[in-house]
Amino acid sequence: MLNIDLLPQPLRSDEKGQKRCCLLQQTTANGQMIEKVLWFVYPANLPMPEDDDCDAYLLATLLPAMQMRAAIHVHGSVSHELLANLTELQYVWNKWLPERYFLIDIQVDRIRESDVQVDGAIAAFSGGVDAQFTAYRHATGRAGYATRNTKAGVFVHGFDIPLEDTKGFASAAKIATKVLADINIELLPVETNIRGLWDINWEDYHAAAIASVLCGLKRYAGIGLIGSGDSYDVLISPWGSHPITDPLLSSGDFRLIHDGAGFSRSEKIQALAAWPLGIENLRVCWAGDKHDSNCGRCEKCVRTRLNFLVAGIDNPQCFSEPMDSSLFKSMALKGRAVSIDWKLIRHEMIKTGRGLEWLPYIEKALKRKPPPNLNRLFPVGSRRRMWVKKLLMRNE
């Protein structure tokens, strides 16, 4: 039987910040032991959880362990509320993808029963539409009774910006700092190696990864906001960040909220039009060479440009060049989720009468045969996928 032991390490501080670490000892079926270290680097002078508090480490490990059918033994403390939530979360993923995620056993050395939640909220912040909308609506009170006192936006190095691109992250963080300061929110940069630890589908895993980062700031703020991707009328299941699963990433002293699903991306952009600095510095691209700006030509950039048209905004400053038909020439829509987003844009254009001249190009993109699904050819966790991954690394 496979096992993963989580052994929390003492907090270390230096000029780079405060480093929380956990040693992961993975015992394979043939008795081999593989050791990895999961780490997070937080800014200095922020209150950190106790060294043996393993909530963040368990959040980061659960889904990969379910994929490997590996039992987890936590050599530290975990919130009782989090354990209850993760029990239910296992059922969700097992029902959604029973061939990929399996129910596993979790053992904990110490269960915390009476955690205390501190005041204030933090929001996951990447500079994209969903993150900007969440920060803006709470900072300006536009969330009504649901408005949270948002103290900071948390910008993670190691997610969409690779750890090796220190220059790109520093530039993107500088821009994000200026943007959030305009609405009186601090930026907290955090660095982590979580994305490189596991061979797991990021579309499934990203919210758990975000929650693990935010959870490490539970002594600074008791609520974490994760901006929604899809609106309630077009929810995609299975998906990593979802109104069903995000709240199940909460512990007794840190509550996760899935925020903004009452709005489509076009409606979010329409609301952000009242925040010129936000629109000017919107960062949605993950495919371009530069990680601090938008390439303007990838699928995500083109889709966002179409959202702007639906919102009644032509040629926003976050894109350096105006949109033209050449962008659609070989546009390939990868996956069901992306196709649904494009179909929603088509529906919104017809409904609003905005951007109708681009409908023929959208239709062609929707009809174009997508590239082969590598996850289907080489399933996550399979030996064949690991072999291909090693082959590609060897040829780099």
C-alpha cells in the first residue's frame, strides 16, 4: 500500500522572508521511499501558524494522494473542521472522476478542536479579470452585504509564473502592487514549489494549491477569497475551483469563499471599466514569452478581447495592438471548458448586439477540430505519461 507521511519542519527566516516547510516521505508499493520538500516563502514580519500546524500541507497533498491511492499520515496537527471538509471533498472528486481520484485514509497525530478565526480577508490575486473583480468589488463595497474587509491580495510566484522567471515575477508584482494600492489593498508576494511537486492536472488542482498558500496566512486574516472562473449559469464540473468544492477547503480558523460567480467575465469587465488603472494593467496571458504583460494573440488573450467587446470596450490599453482577423486564423480551442466560454461570448454578443462583426470568426473557431487531448492519450499519473515527460525533458 502507498503511504505519504507529512512531517512539518521548523519555520526558517532570512532576508528573503519566512519559509514554512514540510518533508513528504512517500513509500511506494515495493517499499521504496521517495522524499520531497514542500515549501512556502512568506513576507517577513507576518504572523505565521505554529510549526506543527499542517492544514496547508494537507491541502496541498490530498488530491495528489487520491490520484496515487496513497494513505496520508500527518505528523502534526490538523483542524477538525478541515478534516471533516476534506472527507466530503474526497466524495466530490471521487464522484466526478472515479477513474482518477480514489478515497483514501487520513491519519493525524493531533486534531485541533477549537480554532479561533481572526478578522479580515485576503484575496488570491494574479492580476487577471476574476482576481481584479474580486479585489475591486470588496474594496469598493460593491459586494453589498457580502463585502469583506480585504487587507491584501496574495500574488503567488510558482503558479502561472515559473519559479525560474524571477525578473518576470518581480515586474508583474510591481505592477500588481501599484494596481492594488489604488484601492487601498496591500500586495503580499508568496513563493512556493507546490506546482512542480506533483504530476497532476492543474485544472483539477489549482484551487487546492491556492487554498494551501492562503491558509498559511491564517494568523493575518481569517477569510480567503478565490475569484470565480465561471458564472452560475455555465458552471463546469469537474473543475478545480467550484462553488461546491472551494468552501470544502476551509478549516476551523480559515474560511475559503468562492467569490463572484454571479457574474460572467464580460460582466466583470464591464464593472471594472469604472477602474481605469485596473483595466490598463490587466494581466490575463499565460502563453506569452513575457510573464508581466499580455501577448495579445494567444487563445486566452483573444477570448478576453472578445469579453471587452461584449462589455462595450474597444482596444483596452492592456493590449498593445488592436484586434484583427489574423488572430483567428489558426485559433484552436483546447478542451470543453474553453469551448463553453467561447459559446457564452457568442450568446452575449447576440444578446447585447456588441461585437457582432466578429461572430463569423468565433463560429469558425468553434467548428475547427481541436488538437489531440494529451491527457486522454497520456493520462495523468500513468507510466506512459511519465515516460513521455522524461523524454521531453531529455530533449530540451
